[in-house]
Amino acid sequence: MNIFLGQPINNVNNGVMQQKVVKNQAFKVVKGKRFTYYIKTDENGIVKEVVARSSRELAPASYFIQNPENCTKKLVMRVPLRMAIWQYDCPNGKIEYKTFGLPGFLNTEAKLIK
Amino acid sequence: MKKITSKVLLGALLTASSLVGLPHASDALTLDVPAALVPYPGNAIRAAYLMLSMPQDATITSISIVNSGISCYSPPSGFNSLLHPGAPGQYYIDLSQLPSYCPGVAPSAWQSGVDLAINISGTDVSTSNVNADGYALINGFGLKRLPSYFINGGSQPGNVQLVVTAALVPDNNLIHSSYVMLSMPQDATITSISIVNSGISCSSPPSGFNSLLHQTAQGQYYIDLSQLPSYCPGVAPSAWQSGVDLAINISGTDVSTSNVNADAYSYFVFGLKRSPVKVVQGNNSNSSSPGTNSTYIYPGTDYPNEPIITVYIDGQPVQLLADTGASGLIVNSSAVNIPSSDIYSSYSFSQIFGDGSYDTGIMASATVCLNPSITNSCVVMPIGVITSGDAFPTTGESQGDFGLDSSLNIMDIGYNYSSGSSITGFSYPTYLEMQYGINSYTISFYPLSNGYYANVPSTTPIGQISFGVYNGNSNTLIPYAMDYLSGLPDTAGVFPSSSTSFSDNVFFDTGSNYNFLSTYVFQTEIPNFSQSADENACANYGWPYGIVNGGFVISYSLQNYGTSFTTEPSLSFCEAYTNFTLMEDNTLDSGYEMLGYEDFGLSEMLRHTFTWVLANSGPNQGLVQYIGINP
């Protein structure tokens, strides 16, 4: 499933979308086959942030960044085995792509930062 | 407060002891008082009494000092003349009478304790109707109970083990003095001293453990426990004051529970405390004694706060990450030599970690030991053999991951995709429980030399992991059970503040070298928290993005537990580029979106000792149910 940052949420057409408040944060939640996605949008329904959760997988950047091959990728930080943050400089803006977690609990987060 | 007099106490002892029933019957029995303190001119024992309840026609036939060869003379009217009747069948003996009837005992021995054996006979005498207890008043110290036991027949000679429960030991703390009084055959030898459940074996003095003994009379000794800290490295200073369980193994041709007795007491700021001593048959040093099943943790060289242990896989020593954030065991294929017959090449596994590193490999069966010479540290278990990936580079120190969370977030589940079957590699402790009933392990760390940080060489232990059988009170533990969505064990945590609180699941993860806490935690705990102002002061000095500035106090509470810590490091520390391998409470802001858990890494765990307690029956047998945290 692709949930591209900077694009309208209604492009997400696979899976059932629910509104959910998790720790006071409003998300649209989509349960896919491999990941559960937590999506934040702006007032116009444009995707600003996505968190993909799985017990055993990290979602690749291409799930959230359309044509990532057109972006410059830079490692911002890495904490061994537990977290990494990458910055993608793309023609349409900067994106932070963060992976985090441990066996059984893995999160991938992508958000527009500029 | 009402002042308690010795007569009131004696009355209380008379009442209490008459309620005690003992199971075995005999026409004669021996009452043993292992460490009787007795007034003697010039010593510090002001008074000492032994309360005795027995049938009115019973007779004390002899009194002797165990192991010394000393038999006390009978008073002219017999030993019963030493009895002072309190009520029908209720007596006490003023022990100050004994020295005149028991020649040959050194005066100092009456003060340090002698092992009295009192033989009682009579037609109705049995352990069901004879009871005893005693106490002594020590000048300037207070009251010490003098426990007593019945001896019914001998046991096979050879070895015994003394277990001194909650021994308080002087070590520049509030404990002024502490002694174990010991009676044993003269040719007996103390073969080892260890700390129960800790994995700590005390090193022997150059002349052997018997050199710790001070002899007061033939077969009568005491050990000044203040000698122990220098021989028992690895015990946290605070533990000597809060109490440690000592195991003292004694061997000798005539040694048995019939002729080895002991008692212990300590004197501290609140007065006198007795430490009861249990004497058990057999020498447990090479059996399933948990104290021997342990290994040191070393600082890794791959990055700071990397806990490394050496385990033996099919006899091959391998350095692995000691990881309470994962289950199972995975190891680089180049680090082990597993026979092809034990390789299950049709069962493959793959694993990805939070930083995006990964490994893939195949399953195998291997013998995994903490110490190959200790049988019950070895288990045969499925492991994952890494054949490719970058999570554990072969050039690094850590050659794999030794999962220690004992749950179901397993790294190595091998699938045979053609048959649809699988092989699951649980954590080593899970197999230890299933094969030996060893259901607990303790992970402890030594204090850091510079307070909150240290630069420890890779060859110097930073702590240890010890396996044993948990026999404490589970009501005081912290529930730590598996989350069925992730398989990860966790517990409910609360981060309080004066105005509000934030609740989240919490887990403890030695495999994480930082604390990863969500932004919600900092917003709750730090007044007017601002990511721009309160983070990344050290980011320009090689520290990761999102590092929380030093100096903030973070409090959290779990069921049965609460603590707080101060975030590190300070900007001045970062500016100084100080070398370190360990640091407490370096903490990262994991953001708003990292839903579901707060991850306390090694940086918080370094401050505490953790006890993992596994289920020993039921569907979750071998899986963690509780943890204990101390302090």
C-alpha cells in the first residue's frame, strides 16, 4: 500500500479507514495486510505524516515517497539496532523517514518537514 | 513506649513457645542451641535465658558443648536443678549458671557463642511436647534471640551448607559489626562462600576460607563478616546493608547437620538483628545451586552502552549482545562451528531491527552454556545461524543477539515454506526453566566510577547475570507480562507531575543504548518543555538528534515501584569530549508518533538490579511474568 506524503488522503483506497485518537493525537487508521498505518493530514486532507506499524517489518520509504529515486538520501542518525533517521531531499520538499523499534514492535514514520 | 523488661520478654517467650508443635516422637532427644551467649565475668552478656517447655517428669540427662569434647558437670542435685519453674511444665534456665559447670570453655567463647547440646529424656518426651527458645541481653547492644533446634538422629557425614539469610555486613555503612557463630568438627573445612542467587562466588583468602574463622573453643568459631566485602566482589555496597544471603559450604569426614550449627547477628544503628542460619545436608556448590550459574557482562567496543556476554555454543565461546529487548538467540555462522547434522537448512528465518539492519539465516540445534563446566548452565536449544545481513557485522565485537526478555518477540522463527512447518527458538532462560526449573535471573551492574558515566576497558566486567530459583515474595514484584500484539513483555507505567500524569506501557531493554521516551513523557515531566530549547544541546558534539538536554528529572512509577532519574549528559560534558563506555540516563525523544511503548534502555538499567521471574508451570511456562527492580 502506498500512502504518499503531500498527496490527498483519498488516494488511499486499499483497506478500511477509521478515525482514531491515540494519546490525544488524531489519526486516520488503515489496516493493511502487512502494516497498520496511522495517518495525519492537514485541514485539506493532504497527508503530512504516516506511521506504519508491524511486528516484524519496516515499511520501505517508497511506500510514502513517490519516486524516491529522485531524492537525495542522507542518514541523520542511527542508534544501533533500535532507530535510524534519514532525510530525503526531494524536488517537492524534505521528508524525514524514521525507523524505530525492536523485534515484535517496529514502527516506520515518514513526515514532511519542509 | 512501654519499656520491655527481661521478665516480660521471658513471659512472652514462654507463651509463644508453648504454641509451637514439632513433629517427631522419641523417648529422648537432644536440644541444640547453636550460638548460646552466656554471661561470664567481664564479658558483655548481661543476661541469658533458655526457656524450656517439657513434661514435668522429663529429665535433663546431660549438657555438653558440641564438637568441643566438653561435657558439663552435673550439679549435685542433677541438671534439673538448673531449671527454674515458671508454671507446670514451663521452665527456664539461667545460662549464667553454665560456666561453672562447663570447664574448658574460653571466657571469650561465652561472649561469642557456644553450641550447647542439652539431652532430655522421659517416658513421654518427644518433639511434640518439648519446646525451647532463648535470648540474651548484650550490654549496649540489646536483645539477641538464641534459637534452638532438635536433633533426631544423625545424618550422613560429608558436606553441609549453611545459608545465612539476609546477613547484614559492615562495609562503611550503618552496620557496625556482624558475626556468624559456627560450631563444627575441628577437622571440617569451609570450601566455599557465595551469595545465593547472585552468581557471586567469594574468592578464597590465601590460606583458605578457614582463615576467616576465629576459634573461641574447641570446635567453636566465629566469622567476622566485615571480612567478606573484600573477598566477594560484585556485591553492590548498598546490598551489604540491606542484607545478602550467604551460602557457606563445609566439608569434612564427620560433617553432618547433627554436628554443624550456626547462628548470626549484626549490630547496627537500630540495635541488634539476628540473621537466622539454615543448615542443610549436602554441598550445593556443584549442583543446581543458582549461585554458580552466572556470567559477567562486559562493555562492548562497538558503541557505548553495549552489554556483551560470552556464551558457549557447541563449546565455542562467542560474544553476544545481552538483550532484554528480544527473545531467541541468533549468531553469525562464522562465529560457531555447528555440525551439519544439527543444521536445519530448510528452516530459514529473517529479522529486521529498528535501525533497518537485518539478518537472515537458517535454524540449528546447539548446546548453549554459560559455563561448559557447569551442567545446569547448558541447554540444547534451537538457535538462528546468521548467513547474511548487516545487523551484527563479523568485524564487530558482538557476533549476535542473546535474547533475554523471555517472551515471544522472537528473532529466530524458522519457516520451512514447502512443508509449512516452523521451528521456534525461544530465549535461553526459557529453556533453562524447562530443563532445570531455574525460573529466575538477575541482571546487575556495578557502580560507575564517575558517578553517571565510566570508561571501562572491554576486559573489565560491568555487571553480571545470575540464574537461580526465585523464592521471594511475588506480591512485591512488578507484573511484566507479554503483550499479545507484539510478544514483547511490558508493564503499565505512570509518569506523574504536579498537574497531570501520562500513562504508557514500559519495558526494559538492555539492547537499547539510550532511553527512548515519547515527547508526551517530557511534556508531562518537564515544566514548559520545548523541543527546540530542551533538546539537542549536545547534537553538535556527535550526539544523536533528539537527545534530551542534561539535568531534567524524570519520575516514573510502576506497580510496586517508583523512581526518578536525571537526564544526561550536560552540555559541558559534551564539550569536553570525555571518553566513556557507559553512561546512565542519556535519553532520546522518540517523538509523538512512536505509539505504544516507552523504552528504558541500558542507560536507565545501569542504575538498578533487575530480577526476571519466569512462570514455572502453565501455558506460559518459561516466559517472564514479573520483574523486580532494586533499588
